[in-house]
Amino acid sequence: MLEALLKLPEAFGQPHIHHGLGIRQLRKRVYEVRVGLQLRAGFTVVGGSLLVQTVGNHDHIRAWLKENT
């Protein structure tokens, strides 16, 4: 998981690179990245920073998205 999260800042905004990481936009300034077969991290973009907000499975990310957007 840590390896995928560490690659996130350099790959974000570069579609050919971030496609391989499984970055997907969920809402405006809200994204998820795959960090394994079942695990995902939900993050937001604030200014020039990427803030990891939560880590969990698909259902956890959906619940987080519903509660926070």
C-alpha cells in the first residue's frame, strides 16, 4: 500500500502514468487510487496537495464519498 501512495504525487496529473496506478476521479477534487486487489485509498486535492482521507475496500470508499461530498 505504501508503495502505491508514494508514487501518487509524481503520477497525478500525468494520465499515461497514473492510468497504471488506477487513479480515478470520483467527484470534483475527490479521487481514489487502487493500492491492491481489494484495497483503495480515497484522497482529495486541496491547493497543490494530495490529502489521503481514507483507506478501505470499495464499499468503504463509497460510504466515505457519500458522507463527505
